[in-house]
Amino acid sequence: MVLKIARRGAIPPFIVMDVMRAANERAAAGADVLHLEVGQPSTGAPERVIRAAEAALRSDKLGYTEALGLPALREKIAQHYRARYGLSVDPARIAITTGSSCAFLLTFLSAFDAGDRVALTCPSYPAYKNILTPLGIEIAEIAVDGATRFQPTLALLDAAGPLDGLVVASPSNPTGSMLDAAAMRALVEGCALRGIRLISDEIYHGITYDAPATTALAFGSDMIVVNSFSKYFSMTGWRLGWMVLPPDLVRSAECLAQNFFVAPPTLSQLAALAVFDCIVELDANVASYAGNRALLLEELPRAGFRQIAPPDGAFYIYADVGHLTNDSTEFCRRMLEETGVAATPGVDFDIRLGHRFVRFCYAGSNADTAEAARRLKNWLK
């Protein structure tokens, strides 16, 4: 007898993880790899975080915390909003989560029912769609391009038909483009007028180059903001994120978290208490990314990657390779095999036009980034 397999698991893979596996297999076979595929800092957690974790291991029993996280860490995050944005955020609205991935799951479960309709830009981070789909939530994909700096507008929302929600990311993955303060205000206020719940993905805040990122919280309190310790704070494997919830969703998210996850990882939370005292070290990481960004913006066009989305923040270059290939997956496979440079095909982010785009992550070392650029120029010469 063949046993049933639930349909909700029949979603596309997170392709970048498949690319990382292929890159790791190449490395295990003795060949070198330059990792420009996975969006994570090459640096580890700051030293103060490591010391805090070591102290916690020896002095704390590491039992469960509250489902919404350690009160002390929620207060630290509230202080972070005061220091960085000049905003007063009630710690009671802050929920600590097991990475931002958990935050998105709790967000979608608490804000939407099956059959609701949520808008996503195309291209966008693939996990949005791949979490919403098994929950029975209808997805309205909004095509964006250079004309709107790869960000949604109210005109595009209105053209998409009735909506219950919108997910926006600024800085975005895969493009790195940002909404300025005026554009963010327009979206926040426009969504409120239209009865659309806004979810603002702000996990790349802190990693910007020409201007700081604007938080949606500056313009209202009925949206959900998701952030993470993985990117700017360089704590990827610690699996820790947070949400800022509107008051009417706090209890719902708490009950879901209690039953789904019990609590976020205690050791990671205790360690993260120290990370807000490491801003000088973290900003030095961003300065390194800025150097990589400047190098790639100069060298990639010389290699043949001439059309690039505006990389205002994050650590990505999203390049149009349509003049080089009509199959970005095969293009990235050959790139890895023939040069050792691992990159992510655009089909991970865009089912329409992703076959003609490639994403490069420049969160690695300056030396590796320069070597990758050299190899790509030689490969496409």
C-alpha cells in the first residue's frame, strides 16, 4: 500500500541551498570554491557574543524562555529602535523567533487565513511564496523592474486586484534595492487606506551604503516588521530573529509560538544580549562589504555583466545575463564547474524572468571577491 504524502510539501526547493550543496561537494573533492551564492556574512559572531555564550553555558541551565523570548532581549531590541531610528517601541510588541524564517511563518499564520490574497514582488525572496503556498494563501505576484527600482508602488498594488496583504523588503533580496522614506511612507499609508496588512522585511537594515534604511515603523503601528540577527549582526547559525507586531496580533502570535516552537533557542538569546554593544565591529563588516560592492560594480561590467539592479543595501548584485544565456541555472552550473565561482540563478527569485538573471553575494572576504571577479573576466573574455 502506498501511503499518502501531503500536497503542502510539494513546493519548489530553495535553489541557493542546492547550489551551496554542489559547491560543498566540489570543495570536498579537493577543488577550490569561491562562495558568492549564499547570503550570509563570512564573519562570525562578534567576540563579546562568543564570550556571553561561553558564560551562559557554564552558569545558566538553559531552560525554556517565554514563547516571545527573554524580556531582557526584547528590551534591548526596543533600545535599538530608540538608538538607530529615534522610535519608541513597546517591548511587549516584540517577539523573538527562531530566525526570521520562523518570524515569517508566525506572521503569515497570525495575519492571514487560507484563501486570503497576499502580494509579493517578482523577483523576491523565494521563501515568502514557499511558506504562503502550503498555508493555502493565494499569491499575487507583482512584476517589478528597473523602472520602479525593483520595488512595489501603489499603482502596481491597485492593478493587482483585491489584496489582504503585501510583503515588502527594503533593502531587498535579491536586488539590494531600497525604498526611500517618501516611498515607504506612501506604501504604509496607502496600505492602511486600502485595508492591506503590510509586512516589512527589514533583515538587511544596517547594511546600506549611500543612505540609511527607513523602517516602516516610522509611519504607523499596524504593520508587521521582521528582522534578524543573521545579517548585520553576523549571527547566522545562531538562528535568531524578531518581529515587531501590532498590538492586536501579539497574543495570536504568542499562542502560535507556544504550540509550534515553545520558545526560541535560549543560548542564542543570552548571547545576543551582548551584540548591541558591538556596533563598531559590525560597522567594520559593512565597510568590508562596501569595498566588495565597489569592486564588483567596477569589474563585473568589464566581465560582461552590464545591467545590474541598484544595490542600495544588503550584499547582493543582481545582474541581467540575458545577452549571455537563456538558462541561468545551466549558466551557474557551468560557472561553478569551470571557474569555481558559486552564484545563484535568478530562477530562485523570479519564475518569469529569472532565467536571465544571476545573483552574486559579496559578503565574503575582499580577497575572494577580487579573485572571483578576475576569474569571471577571464571566463567570459
